[in-house]
Amino acid sequence: MLPPGLPVPLALLIVSLAVTIIVALRYVLTSGLFALATARMRPGLYAGRGKQIAREIRWSLLSAAIYGAPAGIVLWGWRHHDWTLITADWAALSAWYHPLSVLIYLAVQDTCFYWSHRWMHQPKWFRLAHAVHHDSRPPTAWTAMSFHPIEAVTGAIVVPVLVFLVPIHVAMLGLVLTIATVMGVTNHMGWEMFPRWLVHSPLGNWLITASHHERHHEEYKCNFGLYFRVWDRLCGTDKGLSRRIVAEAGHSREAIVS
Ligand SMILES: [Zn+2]
Ligand SMILES: [Zn+2]
């Protein structure tokens, strides 16, 4: 990947910068795509929000560097020293384990997010680390990575640590990162893209989509989860879905407080 004989600090710097650029491009392309979809599906939803969106993009690009640095170091260690449990050999892991590995990564990310998120909602930590994210009122497709650096660090270290503990095929890791990116963007874009039959199904009742996370941005003290409603339900912090989003999507009112 890099020329041999390159001093290690320089190699780490180059790889971290490259991954930062990839994370930034991934953010701009994904948020841009869903912002375009928003303009088509909900014309005017982001009208007059130019200043907010510019601020969200600035914080998100700073977050890209915070996500890029540890990911770059881990990528370098994987390619050059075989440090991690990432494999490029599909047959090295059982067929049944591949989907399980995705679920484990998502569940651990979700657990870390839930508890660090609740911690950041204590008044002292909120002002310091989390107010930036809630400055987006209401959020947009560009809010996905709009974090204060302290909050960005709590999100950036989970997957780089997990790849040392839980084996995963590189394609499944790509799937985890894709799910993280798409859900991060769409959960903030201000409208529900998933169909009613899924959102209000027995499975949908355990998943977090825009209808659920929007209510966190409306009321602050509930709906702290990332992908799943398990921790919110167990800890009594699940308040159901955003009335505005459910009403706009034409979903039934009974489902709002399910
Ligand atoms: Zn949010
Ligand atoms: Zn919050």
C-alpha cells in the first residue's frame, strides 16, 4: 500500500489523512444524496436553514479527521502487521458467523452509544460535549456527524477497538460501516424513508429510524439509542415516535406511543 522503508510516523500520518479524506467524502456524498432526496420528497423542509447546515458541515468535517486517525492507524496495522482480526478470506470464518459478526458489531456500537449518550445528557457534560449536536433544531441530513470533538472521539474508537476483539470479514466490516453511515444520515433528515409496514411491524418496533431519533431531538430526555430500541425499552427511556414525522408520513396515530 505504501512504499517500503517509509518512516512509521510518516506512514501513519499519510494513511490517517487518506482515511480522513475518505470519511469526509463519504459524509458529503451520503448527506448530499439524502439532502437531494429531501428536496424532492419534502420540498422546503430545509428552507432558511443555510447557516445551520454550514455549521453542521464544519463540525462534521472536523469529526471526519477524528474518525479518520484511529481508523487509518488500524488499517495500516492490518495491512502491514496483521494486527487485527479482520480477514479478507471468506472461508476463514463460518458462513453462519458472517451475519452474526455484523449483528455483534452493531449491538456493541449501539450499547456504547446508548450509555455514552446518556452520560452526555448530564447538564455538565451536555454543555461541554453534546450541545453542538443538539444545536441542530431540528436536525437535517447534514447533522449526521455534527459532533463536538469529545463526542466524536466516543464514536470513533468503538470499531477500531472491536476489530482487535471480534473477528470479521472485510466485506462485513464494510456493511457495518455502510449501515452506520446511512442510518446516521437518514435518522436526522427529518422524514421517514422506511415504509409504514416496516416501521410499525413487530421488527420495526425494535429498530431506530428517523421517526424515533427525531423525538430525541424534540424532547432530549428520551430515545437515546442508535440502531435498536432495546436499551431504551429496558431502561424506561423509550417514548415512542415523533408525532410530527409519523403524522407527515401518514402513519397511524396509535403507533406514535407504541
Ligand atoms: Zn442525533
Ligand atoms: Zn442527545
